[in-house]
Amino acid sequence: MSSLSATIQEMFNEPGCAKNANKSDAERKKGCTKQLQPGGAAGGCAFDGAKIALQPFTDVAHLVHGPIACEGNSWDNRGAASSGASIWRTGFTTDMNETDIVFGGEKRLYKAIKEIINKYNPSAIFVYQTCVPAMIGDDINAVCKAASQKLGKPVIPVNSPGFVGPKNLGNKLAGEALLEHVIGTQEPNYTTPYDINLIGEYNLSGELWQVKPLLDELGIRILSCISGDGKYREVASSHRARAAMMVCSKAMINVARKMEERYGIPFFEGSFYGIQDSSDSLREIARLLVERGAPSELIERTEAVIAREEARAWAAIERYKPRFAGKRALLITGGVKSWSVVAALQEAGLELVGTSVKKSTKEDKERIKELMGQDAHMIEDMTPREIYKMLKEAKADIMLSGGKSQFVALKAAMPWLDINQERCHAYMGYVGMVKLVEEIDRALFNPMWEQLRRPVPWEEVAKNRQTKGMAQMDAQAAEVAADPETTRRAKKVCFCKEVDLGTLEDAIRSHGLTSVEAVRQHTNAFGGCCKRRIEDILATMPVSSPPAMLQAAE
Amino acid sequence: MAIVTTPKKACAVNPLKMSQPIGGAFAFMGLRGAMPLLHGSQGCTSFGLTLFVRHFKEAVPLQTTAMSEVATVLGGYENVEQAILNIYNRAKPEIIGICSTGVTETNGDDVDGYIKLIREQHPQLAKFPLVFVSTPDFKDAFQDGWGKTVACMVEVLVEAPAVGAERDPARVNVLPGCHLTPGDLDELRTILEDFGLKPSFLPDLAGSLDGHIPDEFTPTTIGGIGVDEVAGMGRSSWTIAIGAQMRRAAEAMQAKSGVPFRLFERLCGLIPNDEFIAFLSDISGRPVPAKYRRQRGQLSDAMLDAHFHVGGRRLAIGAEPDLLFDLSSMLHEMGAQVTAAVTTTPSPVLERIGTKEVLIGDLEDLEELARTRNCDLLITHSHGRQAAARLKIPFYRAGFPMFDRIGAGHQLSVGYRGTRDVIFNIANLVIADREENHQPTPDSWRTSRRPLKPGRRSFIDATEGSIA
């Protein structure tokens, strides 16, 4: 058994990866992805990647060994679909606490495995290592081995603590776990010359089922899908397949290549996104199977199915083409999805103003160039601020991306479509392509956009009125300040009878009043609650004798 | 009343609990121009981020120090330094809030020390607001992380008022627990303003995660309470803390600035709101506006209409302590029986929940209890959806996360009006369940015994069935 760091190093040497082949030894040692930048990184960790790759196995219990964050914050968050078992959607974690950190978590892990087997009896248990137990030295390989032997169930260690690298590395580490502990451990009940493996297909939103009917019709059997709607027994006996298709770009290239090396299963890299890609992939599957001994009539039958499906799909898409004329799309997604979706969108008549190639390999980029022309606008790394600006300035009519960047588009009142793992619709194969076009149409022509983009009618009016009102108020205030008489008259002293300061002062001055009682007699002031205030006024006013003229009149 | 127990199992199944650091990060999201930063590997941030995005359907700022295996062994100083500099230069935030995680707590990073050193090394950061909270994943839960973080914010950001400085009699601090939604905060703001009070919410998620569309794209939070306003909270006349989790922050506020506080453990229900409104009337010196007399009447009427449906229901509820206490008490007061109660972390309110036993456990425990005790109403966050489907009982989503329905940020439960809405929604679920699943049939009341001979039938033979 090799150590984790040795496994990772081995993966960096992966000969199946074209990118690797062009690297110097030193470069290769550093690994496939750019060093993560603190404060500027986005994306999941290796554990996340491993879980993504394996969780779609539906009859397996997925046990996360770590503190609550790793499973508690993330479980049941993916839209893979199952045709049967539901145990894969159950969240299992050792929820390590302080005591476990101090004394080690191995015992708790063993007990947890035992509990799961007693209560749920799954076909197998996959145990995921995370950062904290890796740091304190919990040996999950040893625990899993002991548990397998004692409890008589496959217990598979998946050694991919988050801090060893990004999601993509985790995908590959998951693959290593399958290669080391699962694949080839069981035999299928029977085999046919039409058995294939799909590698790196996760059946998100059930999209595998958009293609499976075609394979069924051709008599092609998916011996094992790694891992969408997969079963433990299927992957354990997947080494008997005749051919394999690697669906999700390079994520699990190590599985495909090593299965070729160990069991002689030839593979090709293909995609079911887009009409052309679907046809190419079906052709390639048929070709490989025939090469491995299937009757050659399979190729003719495949061509017939392709011709029928293509005609159907084109006919369905045809009516959207005039609607999409002149519409521009911006595509922000990773890896394989860029070129396969580029092809699909072009088929529907959309113009692509840009596509991200952040996670794409050199090969992926070549394919994009092939599709979009030499001047393809490939975006290496675009900040959300730049995307927002681009959309705000209407350089694109719709953005297609993963869920995390959706708000950049939506907040710019720009149509957006989810093409990543959290999406609700399935877009695979011929029917999926038609569905994608339908969804784009629905998004582009929703009458809501026009309402949201309209300027707010009352905002201008309000602004004008507000400035006018403010000016008026300012003028009034200035007037008041300039004229002491107005101020005097405006200030109420007795609230009950509404007598103002001016009236009181005049009365006091003209009659030479000195007491509240006298003020009451000469004015309307009530002298109840305002008694104190009148006293204050009397105190501040000089006691003056009444003007002579008035005295005379009295 | 209730005994708090912890099950002895080794494996948590279908966790109810979420981790402490993201609770802390959540609190930072209520500050304006903030960038919360988790000191851990990038997955810690990524999982939290996805969870918040799915709940709010909003862009959420959350960064990571991206600890690698090597950095973890050597210590995370450089990662913290780089992360702060990168965020400071690129996102131009007004504040960076840092929470530790399991990884960096296990290797014992001294982040407070790091921050001191970073301030010395980079003079531009000497006065820049940086708040660090220790929140290991392997201890406590989401609500604890929130409570600790708000307490830390108070300690670091609130300025002690000068001796003899005057307090603003209208200004009131509000320290809301993490179980309140942006919609709840807006409701409270309206209520306080109706009494002529000027509230400062810390944190103020209603400014940042209420779904408003900002004019400019910003990588930090798009609203919330500003650091300057937080600094001035020491001059308020009162602090209102909502939820027992906020006691710590309220006490920190009192210690720092002498502002007295009143803790409201609940704001859902008739009696708690009567107390709340009376308190506001008291501190503001104003009579209760007619609007609230009407709202109180509406709530009373809602209770009258709903008690037929809610009364006698056997409730299974799983939530963090403050939300559990709030909702279960309200329903208990409406005649429901709190039959199964599961929570995430210890709290002084738990033993006052109107039930025999409160379990610190997971959703497997809740589902099991609900099944064996024949519960007919389930309340928990969205992760309870699988259990609800298996139990086939009405399911009311409450708490965080709520990712499989929209409008989570505006679900209202505080005030007379919020309580009224909650009561209506729950009662309607019960009514819909009855209509869909419990229609009477000719055999609903038939006993399994052989029919009696004609002439000897009596009403006593029909066992009492339930159409409810």
C-alpha cells in the first residue's frame, strides 16, 4: 500500500494526461493545478472532489470521518438521481469532538462502521478521510481493513483529506480508491460482447437516462457507470467490460487508463452534450465494441439510430434558430463542459461571445478553437466584477454558468441558465440538447426582463419633487431664521389653548406683567402644564413699567 | 421541565447540526463591506458558501486562507497574511472577519498573534478593522459560532463612551440571534421605529442578504451595519438581545459601554410579543400605536381559527436551541404536544421546553422518535425532507438551511404579524394533510370485530376514530 503523498505524486505523473506529458520533471512534481491563493481561491477541496465522484453510487453508505463541518455543511446537496437505493443520500459522519481530537478518532470510526452495518446493511461503506483526522494521524486504511475482515462487508478507505489539493485532485484520489480496493474484486453474473463502462458520469438530474434508452435499443449494456446510479457490485465487476467511455473530461483519467493497462479495456474521451458529440460518442462506442469482437452489424444499427435521432433533434431545434439569430451567449464553466456546450449552443444558432477556459486542458482549448475559430474569446480568469460589467453593458444576452456565479447575471437583470451540478434540468443526449435550447429560449424571451430593465418611473419624479421640496423648505427655513417675528409667532408655549411666545411676550411687555396669574388674565394662556414655561419667560424678560400711553389709558 | 440527553452513538446520521465557523462567518455577513474569511482548507469555505447560496439565492462573500497540507504542518501565518493582503487589495472591504476551523485549531495557530504581527509588518493595516473569532469545528454548533462572533465584534468594534458622555435616549441596539431572517429584522426595525426609536442591528442581515439589487457589483457584503455605526453603539440607551445565544454579546456590550440590556428569549407567540411591545412603550415613553392593537387582534383571531387544527397535534421538531425553544413554545401554547425535540448544542433554554426530553442529536434520532411516538407534524430545516417523505406527515420548514423552497430570507416569525403568519402556514399544512391523506371512508370507524347481530347494535361498539 502506497502512502497518500506517493499516490498523489503518481497522479501528477499520469501519462494519460496530455498536459503532463509536456511538463518538465520539476513542473510535474508541483502538480496539475495552480497553487491556491489565500484570500482569492474559490472551489472545493480534495475531499469535496472525492465525494462528488463517488457519492452517486447509490447502494453504498458514505461515511465521512471528521468534524461536523465536512458532512454537516454539505450533505444531500447534489442532484444525482437513483433508480433504486437511497442510502447514498443519507448523511453519515463521525462528527468528531474535542475528545476524539485528543485521543484519536479510530475507535469512534470503527464503532460508526459497525453501527451503519447493523442499522442499514448497505452493500459497502466508503470511508472518507478529512483534514483533522489526517492531522492527528488516524489510520483509516487500517480501520477499514479491520472492519472489512471482522464485519464481512467491503469497507473502502477514500484517502482524500481536503488540504491535499483541489476538487479535481479529489476526483482522481477517489478513482485511486476504486482501483485499489473495488474494481476487479467481484465477477459479473454474465458478460456480453456489448458491455461498456461509463467513467466520470454522475447522472445529475437523471441525465444518464436521456441516453440510456438509446444504448438499450442498440443492445449495449452499461456494465458499470462510475458513478451515476451505480451499484457497488457493478463497479466491483467492471473489469469485465469490453470498452469504456470517459465522460467527464480528465476528472477520472487515471481510472480509465489504469483499467486499460490492467484489464485491456480500451477507452475514449467523449461527451453526450450536444448533437454532434452524442453521435460521435455513440459511433465510437460501437467502433470499440466491434473492435473487441462484437458483431460488425452493430455499426450499421448505430448509424441508423444516429440518423433518426439527429433528424428528430434538428427538427425540434429548427424553429428556435430564427429566434436565436443575433443572440449572444457568455459561457462560464470549467473543463469539459466548455467545449461540449460550445458545440451545442452553436448548433442552436447562438453566437458565443466568450467562454471560460480556467479549468480546461490544452486539448479542451484546442477543441474550442476548432469550434469557435482562431479568434475564440477564451477567458482565462474573469472576476465577477468584469462579468457583471460585460453583462451590464449588454455585450451578451444570456449567461450560462454554475450556480455560484448566477447572481452576477441575475442582478444585472440578465438571463441566466444553470449548466452545473446543482441544475434542475437534464441536458444530455439528443433530447437533452433540445431541452437546453428550450430552456434558453424560455430564459431569453421571458417578459419579466423587460419590466426589470425599465427605469423606475417615480424615481425621476420623486427626485424632482424632492429637490423642489427641499429647496422650498430651505427657503422657508431661511425666511424663518431671518425674521425673528415669525419665529416668535411659530413657537407655541401653551399647547392647550395654542398661545404662542410672541403673544405672551407682547402682553407681558405691554402690561408689565410679573406673575403667571396676571399673564393668564391678559392672554388665553391656561397656565396649567405651561406654568413652568411661562415662569421661565417671565424670568428672562426685564421687568419694565408699562408704556406711559397705556398707563394713561387705564 | 425537560431533561436534556445525548445519545451514545458513534455515528451521526443525517446531521441536524452545522459547524461553528460558518455560523461565525454568517454573523460577519451582517456588516457592511465585510469579507468573512475562514482560516482553514478551501473546502471549509466552499461547503459553507454553497450552503448560504442555496439558502438565500444570493451572492455570498466568503473567502478562505486555503491551507495546504504543508502550510498546516508549518503553521498558517503566511496564509493568513496573504489572504488579508489579497482581500484588502482586491475586494477593498471595510472589515475582514476571520473564523478559525478544525484544521487550524488542531495545529494551534495563534491568529490573534498573527494579526498583531501583520499589523506591524503592513502599516496600511495598522488601524484596519480585523476581528478574529476562535470557532473550532469539533466543538459547539452554528448558533454558538454566531453568538461568539457577535460578542467578539462588540468587544473589538464598539467604542467605550467617554465618561459622562450623554446617551441618545432614542437609540437602541438590537442583537438578533441567527434564527431570525432578514425579513424578521425588517419587521423589528419597523416596530421599533413606530415607537420613535432608532435601532442599530448588529449584525444586520436585512441590509446584506435581503435580496435587494445593488447599483454596483461588489465582492464584499452589499449592505448591513457599518463599522462606524457599530463603534457608536455604546451611546445607545438600551440593548435588546433576541435569543439566549445573544446573552454573551449583550453582556459584552454592557461591560464595555454600560448600556443596559433586556434579553427576549422568544419573539414568536402572543405573550412574548405583549412583553416586547410593553417594553418598547416603556423605554420610548410612547403609547402603543393603534396599528399594533389591530395586529394583536388579528393574531388572537388567527389563534382562534387555528387552534382546531394545531391543538392536540403531536409535534416532532429539530432545530438549534433558540429556534427550537421559540417555535415549540409557541405551538405548545397553541395546544400542540411537543412529542419529539432534537437540538444541536447545549443551551439554558432547553430544560424549559414544554416536553419531557430534549435530545442533542441528529435527524435520524428525530425521525425515529417521530415514528415510534406517532408524531403528525414535523418541523426542521430542509434536510428533514427525506425524513418527512418517509414519515408521510406534514413538514414545516424552519431554520437554516432552507434550500428546497424560495423566499427563505423573508419567512417571518417575529411580532404579532409574524406569529400570525407562522400559525396560518402550519395550520394550513395540517388541513392539506387531512384533505389529502385522512379522508373518512366507510371503514374508517369499523372495528375488526365481527358484525353484531341485528337489533343489538349500539354506539359503544364504534371505537372513536379520528378524522383529524
